[in-house]
Amino acid sequence: MSTFVSPASNPADRGHLLTEQANPRSAQLDQLSPLELVDLFNQEDQRTVAAIAAAREPLAQAIEVITTALHQGGKLYYVGAGTSGRLGVLDAAECPPTFCTPPDLVQGILAGGPAALVKSSEGLEDIFEDGEAAMADRQVSALNVVVGITAGGTTPYVKGALHAARQRGAKTIFIACVPADQAPAEVDIDIRLLTGPELLAGSTRLKAGTVTKMALNILSTGAMVRLGKVYGNRMVDVAVTNSKLRDRALRILCDLTDLDRAAAADLLDRSGQQVKLALMMHLGQIDADTAQRHLTAHQGQIRLALAAVGKSTPQP
């Protein structure tokens, strides 16, 4: 566990941060051809994959902590400013359509609020107390997990949120792209994604932004898999809210059963457009009410629910 830093971070001291340093490999950036630019970006982006691999253990620990909290009725909050905060909002916004989760289950909290999604309000990231207030506004408690995201590791708004979250008993996770000795943080899980200096010095929407998006993909998807919202590698809790998603739902049912498209459509309609329930009905050879009762009893885990009705689960 890292050591907590002072709420005030002196901007003059940030030049030593890994994310603020100049990258010697891009010293001639303004003289490169378009093809040379693409090649250099591609070379540098390989470092994001290596950074994720180096953080595999804390990422796995974070998945387990998030899964436990959500299973127990808690919520997941991403907190950040600028690019980091916008990435948290994006990941949160994509959970309901992908996993049919309630909109408030995973929430992105951005310094400056919704307006900061489309218009920079970076000055608001320097207010430690605003981060604390955000936790109070959402009544964060011991049931919850708060993920602070800050590429350079020093954002006062994020530090304030994490400080308040810990005081409220929540589990805390820190994601930064600098070593812990450059920007320590007192959290339960400390994830450092070290991609090195950016091609454009200090522009952390580049590699730091890419690796952060990769990490959030892993955390949210990993937790939803562990919560039973996936069967095999299919999103069986997908929300059927438009023609594209209905087509996807029908393809999932056809792929996971012996049904043709017409029969799958009938099954989906009888399930109330719920793919997992439809799958449970077909594989368990039971009606919708019985299928729902068993899914509820087994926290949405379709394999456990099928075992409870004496049915084995074929490999998807």
C-alpha cells in the first residue's frame, strides 16, 4: 500500500513526472513524413501492451474487488479529469448497452461535470475539495469501489475523491502512468501503466490515454464476466434495444443452441427480449418464470442455474 500525498501538488514539481518528459525517439517529430509519423506512433503504441502485461497482477486483483462489491450490491465509480476522466465516463456509459446493467451501477465522475466532456475545464482538476464533495454527493460507502484515474498521478481532484472514499470505507483503486515513487497514493490497489514519455511531450491523450482505455476495458469486462453476464464469450445480457442488437441477440441464440433464426426469434419474444433468459429456457427446457427463478437464485450465473435443474452446459 502506497503513502498518501499532500492534497496540494505544486505544478512546478511536475516536470520530473514520466508523463511530462520529452521522448528522445520523437525529437524530430515536426520533420517526419505522414508515413513516418504513422510508423513512429505504431512503434510507440506497442509499449501500451507491455504496460498492461506488467500490471497484470494488480489488474486481476482489481477485477476481484470490483466483482465482489457489485455482487454485494455496491457500485463502481471512475473518477478523473480531462482525458482520464472522459475515458472513465466512456467506459461507464458502455456498460448498460453491453451488459444490461442499471445506469447507476458503473458511473463516471468527471471534474467539471458533463460539460467537461466536450469543453475543456482543466482548471477544475486542481480542487481537492471538489473531489471530496463528489464522493459525498453520491453517498459513497463501504459497499462501493472508487477508481481514481490520473495519467500523471498528481491530480488534486482525484486525490480528494480517493481520500474521501477511503474515509467512507470504500475500496480504492489508483490508475496512473508514472512510477509510484513519482506520485505515491494511499489506495487498496495501485495500478501503474508505464508507457514512457509521449511522442508529443506531455500529451497524455496519446499512449497514456490508450493504455488507460485498455485497462478500463479489462476491469469492467472482467468484472461482468465474473458476475455471469457472459456465457462462453457471448454477451448474453446484451440489451435488445434496436435492430442491430436484436440481430446480434438472434445470432447468439442460434450459435449457442440448435435453433434456426425463426425459432430463435420466437424464443427471444417469449423471453421478453432477454437473451440469457431465452437461453436458460431453451437449455433447461423450462418456462420463463421457472428459468427466471433459477437465474435469480444463482445470481445470474447460467451454468449454476442449469446445473440446479439437472442440465449440463454444452460448450458454446
